[in-house]
Amino acid sequence: MLVKDVMTKNVITIDSNQTILDAYKKYRDNKVGSLVVTDKEKLIGIVTERDLIEKAIDKDLKTTLVKDIMTPNIKTISPSEDIDTASELMEKFNIKKLPVIYNDNITGIITINDIVHTKPELTKRYIETWIKTRWK
């Protein structure tokens, strides 16, 4: 099965020069687990719930910019890659979300949850790799 078959196509983005208050509002309004950060519509990073919790806790919500707390240089994947490749990338780099890029455009996002729902046999590996390491 390919990434394009299971990815979420409606990617919520935020401009890098918006504030973290804007990011909180986008999370609230769209109920997503991450925001893909763009600059002039080009992918430059990602902001996850964890970033907002850990990096923004002592920041001014109205003046701190998304680019100040985002994770830059993120891993991406092509929609034509196999979901096993996506899973291997996530495991190797200890990440749970991969923006999907085609011709330099954001066409989707695939998460570890998308993969586990598609391939339930990976659930045990998901728990051991992503969840257990966080609770040690």
C-alpha cells in the first residue's frame, strides 16, 4: 500500500511569521496533531502539540512567532512510497508525522496512527518504539 492511499490530504498549514497564539487557535479550530509550517507556501518545518507544550510554555503567545518554536529541517516522503518505508523513516528518526511532498508541494501528511490503522500488525512495534520510550 502506498502513502497516498492512507495519507490525510487536507493539511493544515501555518505561516512561519504567525504567532504561537495563532497556532493554538488553528489547533483548536481544526483539531489536528500538527501544523505544517510554511514560508511563502514552501515547507520549512512543523509544529506539534509537544512543541506548543514544551517550547511555548514560557513564551508570550502574542509576540512569539511560530518559526521560533517549530522543528525545522523535517523529514518528508513522496506519495508514491510504500507505507512500510514511511514506518521505517518514522522509527529511524523517532517521529510520528511525515509531510507528503510531490513536486515541491505539500500534498498530504501521514502519521504513525494512519499506518497502524492500515497495518494493525505494526501496533506492537508502535507501542514498543514510540510509546514505551517516552514513559521510561
